[in-house]
Amino acid sequence: MALPNINPTTTESWKRLQEHYKTVKDVHMKDFFAQDNERANKLTIKWDDFYVDFSKNRITEETFKYLLELADEVKLKEAIKSQFSGDIINQTEGRAVLHSALRAPKISECHVDGVNVIPEVYQVKQKIERFTNEVVNGDRKGFTGKIFTDIVNIGIGGSDLGPAMVVDSLQYYKNHLTTHFVSNVDGDHVNEVIKKLDPETTLFVVVSKTFTTQETLSNANTLKAWFLKSASEDAIGKHFVAVSTNIQSVKSFGIDENNIFPMWDWVGGRFSLWSAVGLTISLAVGYNNFESLLNGANKMDEHFKTEDFKTNIPVVLALISIWYNNFFKAESEAVIPYSQYLNQFATYLQQGIMESNGKSVDRNGNPIDYETGTLIWGEPGTNSQHAFFQLIHQGTKLIPADFIGFTKSLHGNQDHQDKLISNFLAQTEALLNGKTEKEVIAEGTRSDIIPFKVFKGNKPTNTIFINKLTPESLGKLIAMYEHKIFVQGIIWNIYSYDQFGVELGKQLASKILQEFNNSDNSDHDSSTSNLLNYYKSLA
Ligand code: F6P
């Protein structure tokens, strides 16, 4: 079944939200709290080890009601069913969207073109498990008989960001293997990594769904050439493995067929860490932890599929985000994890959210006249408090923010944890309440600087409080955002699973690359032409 094609702005609920917005836009959230002692309880979802408080938002019960009606009017329920049933919902590329099948239980069924894909998924999982155990236990050795000490993940975009973020986030659970990530075509990146490697003890994991990506192939070739300075061609079989759908090209690169971990075109790159693209994760934290990550995501899938929209975490977060993006016209959203482990989380989400929903043509092929994808950014607290929080508190822009925290710390230093969480709680409180002129005066502030010390507050936040950072809870958290992306794409009536926008730059780059050796490069605008000539004259 194809996705419904409903322009959200033509729905009754959208029109109601537009009218309703006028009555809410100038109200301070403090008043909402003052009017209803039960507000926080009413607008909190407790699910498993997640406590999601969305009461510090500029919404009323009426807003929430209309947003839920919007979800119904755009037929979100039917769309969720289509996605999980393996329908071709990525219509522009003619593909199903089934990253959820990668974390589904063995007994489940999921059909693509009439074939249940779960058995294949489990075959590859078994291969990941076997390979991981061999490397981690030291049964699989390098060409001189030494055990592996270092893993290099070579990939970019979804073939890099997911594994890199998860390995970094789960470093507490890491084994003895040192992991490196090479992504940028900037040769300085790969050369800095090479400095840390020993060819005898390094395993290379080349990850590219298409196996055509310039950056990945260039880095893989550079690393292969470096490796072959110390080893013979035969040794490649021991040291290079690949994850790809393009088996033929992997073989042409010189990687043994037994060392290829397949994936499928129904897994989008930015949603692929659950597939063999996560091989480096499995190697870094062990297969059992990798499986826990997948189990966590599966739990969130079940929640998303079955929970009433009113208490459905990804749906609620998506609706709130639509409220700010399309009615308040907020341009960006911040994601602030109060965990240093989640240092790369916002960067990872940027691809997921912005590559998916950065679209301006609707599912009918018509230009869109409403806002779609939000800008995503963020850094861990408390560091970010000392960097960009000033702008969130007192700047002119409205920046809704997700605050993600963990009630328990992993190393168990309670003093640090209490300080961390007191900041976590204090910031959303400050963003909600601000500080009035009266309060500033009461502090004995010098009269001429009173205006500068007033905080308006009324800045919206969601608090996502999780028990502990584990592979399972991280899996839930990532899947939560994946589903939020889906819901927003459905409401905006766009195709979230293609990324044609990144192609033009790639095409022009290969044209320019050829022209570095040509004398004629007149086929450009004068700015590009001048820059090209400038580079040629100096490089
Ligand atoms: O830049 C676009 C993109 O296609 C991403 O969507 C993808 O994650 C990345 O390139 C890498 O692609 P591949 O895994 O095919 O090398």
C-alpha cells in the first residue's frame, strides 16, 4: 500500500491549530503550570526505563488534542502499518523501509516482495556473531599470526556516523580492541589514523552500501596500499572485510567473498547501524551488547506500533516538534544529552533528521509551501551551558530542546552525578520560568543593568530521563528518534527515505576533479572558475 498523500495544511486540525496558535503564542508556560497542579503528571509518559516529561512545552490540552487529530487526519496509523508491513513506502527509490526488521525477533515475519526477510537477517547476524567472537577471542589472527588489536571502520554518512556514535556512546562496555573511524576524503584524516596502526594487528572493515562512494573507496585504497607495503596480496583475506549490497564491486576491490557481510536495499544508509553496518559496534563491545542494542530498538518499535498516540513517545515528540516548526516557525531544535558518552549523538541525528526530512517537494511531486525539516544541533551538558546556552536563554530565537539524562552514572561517582543532574534539572526549570524584573530587583541588582538580567523564560523543553546508559536503552533512544523522523515525514507529506539532494554536489565534484588536469575549465560560473584556477595555480 502506498503512503497517503495528504497536504497537512488542508486538514481541519491544521486550520484549528492555526487559529488556536493565536491564543497560545503569547501565553507564558508558567501560567499553564499555575492553572493546573496536575500538568506535569498529565504530560509525562512513563514507559519501561524511560520517563518523558513534555509538560514544559507551550501547549495546552486543546493543542495536544488538535495535534493528535492531525496525526489521525494524515492517516499516521495506516502509514505505520505500511512501513512495518514492508510496503514500498520509499516510492521514489522503489524500496521498502525495514530497518525495524533488523531488530525483530527470530520468530517474526516481515515480507519484502512476498519473501520473509527475517531468516536472511538472522543468517547475517549469526555471521556477525561468529566473526566477532573469533576476533575478540583472538582465534582469528593477522598474517603474521598475531591477534588483532585495532579495528578501522572505513565508511561515510550512515556507514560511519551510526557505528561511530554507538561505539563512542558505549565505550564503558568496550573490550580490548581499539577502534578507529576513517570517513573524510581529506587525506589528513586517514594519515592521522595510519600513524596509530600496526599492519600486523589491524583489521579493516570497509562499509559502503553501494560500494561506489568516493570517500570510502579512496580511503580503502589508501589503507590497502599502506597495508601492502608490509604484507602480500594473500594477506588481504585476513585483514579486510566489507559490508555492502554490491558484492561484485567488493570482490573487484580484492576482498574475499567469505569476508563480505551483506545488507539489503530496504535498509537506508542512515538507519543501517542495526545491520552488518554495525559490525564495528559488535567488535568493539561484543556481540551480546550489540544484540542488546537491537533488542532495545525492538522494544521501542513495539511501543511505537502499538501504543495509543496520546502516550506514544515518538509520536508525541514529533507532534510537539511540528507545533514549533510549523506554527511558531522555530527554525531549529537542540538535543542536549547530559552525558559525555553521547558526545556524538547530535551529529549522528543530523544525518538521520536532516537527510530524511530536508525536502521541499511533497509526495504528489508538488512544491511545498510550508516548513519541513528542522535544523538539529547540540552538544552535551554541562559543556554546552558554557558555550551556546546564553542564546537559548536570552537570544531572540525560539529553540525547543530535548534534554536527555540518565538517573544513574556508569562509574558511580555520586558527587559528580548529583552535580550533573542538578544542572540538567535546573536548566529546563530556568528555561521555563526565566527571571522577572521583580526578582532581579530583589537580588539587589544595580538599576541600570536590570534589563540585561531579566530572562523571559517560556522556552520549551522535553526531558527524557532514562535509568541508565546501556546498550539496550541506547537502542531505544535511537529508535525513538528514527520513529520521530518517520512521523514528521508522514505529516509533512514528504518522502523521508531518499536523498537526491546530496547527488548534485557529488556529480560536480567528479567533473571538477577531471578539470584539475585540463586547461579548459570555462564551463563554470565566474566565481567557481576563478577559485578553480586559483587552486590550480597553487596546488
Ligand atoms: O551522502 C549520501 C549517502 O548516500 C548517505 O545516505 C549514505 O549514508 C552515505 O552516502 C554513504 O553511502 P554508502 O554506504 O553507499 O557508501
